[in-house]
Amino acid sequence: MSSLLHFTEVESGQNPEFAIIWMHGLGDEGRSFVSLVQELDLSRTGAIRFIFPDAPMMPVTINNGYVMRAWYDILGTDIARREDEAGLRVSQIEIEKLILREIQRGIPASRIFLAGFSQGCAMTLQTGLRYPEKLAGLICLSGYMPLADKITAERDAANQSTPVFLAHGVHDPVVPLQRAEQARDLLNSLGYSVEWHQYFMQHSMNMQEVQDISAWLNRVCATIRQG
């Protein structure tokens, strides 16, 4: 396999049955979310391997070309009108390599979750909806649907029934709530199973969200384990 993104790996127990590939937001790094493993209630999931990849370093246009970790360039404040399609597709390939690595290590695609915050949320939707094998689920936090005008044509039927956890802060000044609502409405119109949550917070996470993710994960994993 060609070179992989650098990542931090944590297992919640021995012989993991599931994997979660968790993508960070703009300017952050994977290890920032490692502490989340201890905060989640994984009492009914079985052991999970968490993979927290680091996005590549690149200049970001909206930040005056400052070089930082980013899954794709942000070209301006109107992220719906001007999108870095090439960058999105390159990062999609990198995330698909991490999925393949887990499959080769013995965890089938149907037990692999994609998750992400902000830009990482966008990459979760970009990759997960197009992936040609069924995934366990998509956890999408404080983000939006990238390349929304192309998803109807590009989505893969393999993940039509894959559950989606979609959450956002009502006071988010970075990615307005409306962008997440648009993603929710588009997914619903295409027949996806979406669990929607909104919280009185800004561009962040809070404990109620962590608890809701825990409940959703436990429920989805239990369903998968029951076959």
C-alpha cells in the first residue's frame, strides 16, 4: 500500500471488533481528539480501534495563505460557492487508504465508522457517501455537505442504509447552522437514515453531544453485532 497519512491510534480494548477513523478540523491535529475515547461510553460496543489521522500541511487561502493542517483549501467565506474540489478528492483517497488498511487488518468495512468535526465532518460525508462498500456509520459534527450538487450522481448505493449521526451548534459562527440543516435535508431527501441533534453551543463539542454519540454508537454497534 502507498504511504499513509500520519495518525494516532488508540484501542478501547483488546481484539477490537470495530474501527473509527476520526478526522479533525482545520488547523487542528488528530491527537486533539484522543481524550474523547475516555469520555465516550462504549459499554455495549465491544472493543473499538480509533484512528486519528493528521491532515496534510497546506496553505489556506482564507487565512492569507498561512500553512496549516487542512483536508482541503478554504477559498473564501462562501464555502458553498467556491470549493476546492481537487483537494476534497485527494483527501478522500487518503481516507480510503486508511479504510483499506483496517480491512486488511481484519475489520470489515461494515464495522468501520467514519467521523469528523468541521472540515473532518465534510470529509466524512465526502468519503462515506461515495465509498463502494457498506460502512458501519457516519458521525458528522459541526460541518456541512461538500460538493452538494454532485452527491446525487456520485453517491454509492452500498451506503444507502448506513446510519448517519449529524449534529451542530445553533450559535456556530464558523459553519452556520443553516449549512448543517441543508446537509440534513439533502440526506433526508435522498432516503438516508439521519439522527439529527443541535446544541446551544458554538463551533465546539459539549458533554451532551458526547453522550448522544455514545448512545448512538452503542445502539449501532449492538445492532451490527446481533447480525
